[in-house]
Amino acid sequence: MTGPAKSKIRLENAVVYIHKEDPLTGSKVIHIDIEQKDLNEIIEPNESTFCAGKSGGVFLGLKKEMQKRAQELIKKLEKS
């Protein structure tokens, strides 16, 4: 884990869950949920991306369209 850096923007209020199999919620496989409203501005519902483990956490790779949306979100966050 590398921690804070000038080139990183911290997303506030992210909540991470390990979601167990649960017929009441429709969860059929164990998976990880990362819930944070700004993430849907980058990765839209039902889009897929690449995820890999890294020392101290995980890395989510972004496709070109997602990178463009991330750049727009960065501009918006830097203004506020």
C-alpha cells in the first residue's frame, strides 16, 4: 500500500463489503462491493473492468471510456 500522494484524490465515504451468498438479496456468489456514489460517474452500472491484487489492496484498471469519465470527475472534484 503506497498511501497518499499528490497524484491521488481521496474519495470520501467509500464503504466496502464482503458480500456473502444470500438468497434474500439475490447474491449467488461471494463478492466484494465497493459503494461510493462518485464511482458510478466512472464505471456505469453493468460495465466491466479489470481488477488485480496489489500489495495492501486491489487495483481497478479503467477502459478508455472510463478514463475519460474519470478525468471529468477529477476536474469536478478539484474545483470543489
